[in-house]
Amino acid sequence: MTHLYFTGFDCLGCRAAYAPDEDLLLCPRCPHLLEARYDLARFGREVDRDALARRPAGVWRWRELLPVLDPARIVTLGEGGTPFLRSERLARACGVRELWLKSDAANPTGSLEDRSITVSATKAMEFGYEVLACDSTGNKASSTAADAARAGLRSVVFCPKDTPRPKMAQAVFLGARLIRVDGHYSQINAMSLVKTWKNFNELRALGWIDRLPKMTAVQAARCAPIVESWKKGLPRVEPVEKQPTIASAVAAADPGLLGDQALAAVRASDGDGLAVEKAEIIEAVRRLGQEGLMLEPSGAVTVAAVRRGVQDGLVDRILDLAEIPRQVVSGYEAMLAEAVGI
């Protein structure tokens, strides 16, 4: 077993501490979200950053900084290590000097969800689970089904009953049992805003970076509870009435505790919130297509936000970064064509 720097969990609400081998989803006292805790001081003394960089690319290059107790149980299909693509045309269109795209289309199922589900599947193996389950409108479902199949586990996916069938085809093909729920998708991938902020703070604590970025919450204008709550100066995210949007994967009327944490991350970083309109998202999809990148509208909101941010004076014209998740399944091309009117 490798040296462990993962020392347990802390509750983000009552601050209660829990051991690293406890099987918990939420704090049993509050209940609130739990956050992994690491001995960063010891890690900084004992681990050579350059040695980590020489390892094969991928999520598990950083295994000492992941909440795993037994590396022998790691479940992976080769997630992470996806390319940065520079786009001069997109940079000019957005009004910045330089723009790079993080293309997670190179992940095993074609989306950024593969990064987190590989860890979830590994923890499922550690705890002896037989089923890996999630709620999803597409991307997370595919990742869950793929890693469950890899680990020899069963997979179950809960999705809103109005989720287009093509978006779930990959998960079903990979063996997931699909359960359609009468209701809307109540969670959001606010984890990526939230955990990115945590990771940057950890990197600064290790001395690997000397400053923190500003975090920007980006949502579709027709369903933007985090952005609206940020604009109003609310202490917590206030749910909104869900409206139809082509960016369905990021449309969550009530993002819950993760939404509150995302809002806190934006404020802690002196960041911003941007809600982009349908026309802006469609334009971003078209321009990305001209770069050879085909993706769902939800993945294009970041590019739309860069352009809007420059226009509104919120984004520096020197350098910006956008992350591109993607999902390609049987029949998805027709649905995308319908969405953007081509």
C-alpha cells in the first residue's frame, strides 16, 4: 500500500471530523456535505512534484491526493490527461488574445464526468458495493455504466422522464438499468465549480502556485439559480422555476447544497456569475464545430460566457480557459442538428 495522505472527512456544516474508512454520503449529525481532508504539509515534504509529472498522464497520476485507501482496487478506463487545444479563431471571436480549450472528449465515454466516476467506482469497490447508481441526464449516466461494467458491478441510472432517449443510449448499451423519474433534474454539476476551487487552494497550500483564480458561475439564462442568487447577494441559492433550455445538462432549478457551495466559491474568489442566452450558446456550438469539435450545447456555455464576459468587462482580454465536455451517442447528431437549426 502506498503512503496515505488522505486523513478523513470534514463536514462543511458543523465541521465534525470523520475517519477515512467511514462509509458516509452526508454528515450524520447535520446533515451536510462532507469534504475530503489531506495531510498537505506531509505531502509537500515527502512527494516530489516533478516525479508525479513524469508518471503516465491521467487522473490516477495524482492518487496520493485522491480519497482512496487501497490503490489495488482502483477502477479505471484511462480517464484524464486530455489535451489542451489552442484556438486562434475562437480567441479572435471572443475578443481575447489567447484561448485554450480543455477537450474532455478524449475521456473514455467522452465527458468530464469520467474523472469523478472513476473515484466513485473505486470507493464502491472498497466498501464492497454491488451496484453503482446515479441521477443523470446523460453524461454521468454513461460514465457510471462504463466504470460499473469495468468493475463487474451492476449500474442503475435515474433520469427525468423527458430526457431524450439518444442521450441515454450509451449508458443502456453499457448495461445500465434505466429508471425514468416523474420530475426534473434537481442536481447540477456544481461539484466542478466547488471542487476546482478546493483544488486550487490545496495547490497554493503546497506552494505549487502563488495566486488563486477568480471563479465564474456560468448557466443558461432560462435556468440560472446560482447566477441569479449571486446577483441578488443571497446567502444561499434560491430555487427558480425551471424553463426549457437547450443546455439541459446544466439546467437545475434547485441545485441544493452543492449550489450553495458553488455560490460560496464564487464569492470567496471575488468571482462573477454569467447567464448566457440560447442564441449565444448556439453561436458557440457553431464556432466550436468550425474548430472540429462537436459537442452538446451544455458544453458550449463556457465559450459563450467568455465572449459575453469580454463584452461586459468581466473577463480580461489577455487569457481565458474554457472546458469542453462532450457526449456522442447513437442518434445524437440528429438531436444536435435540430437544436442548432441545421
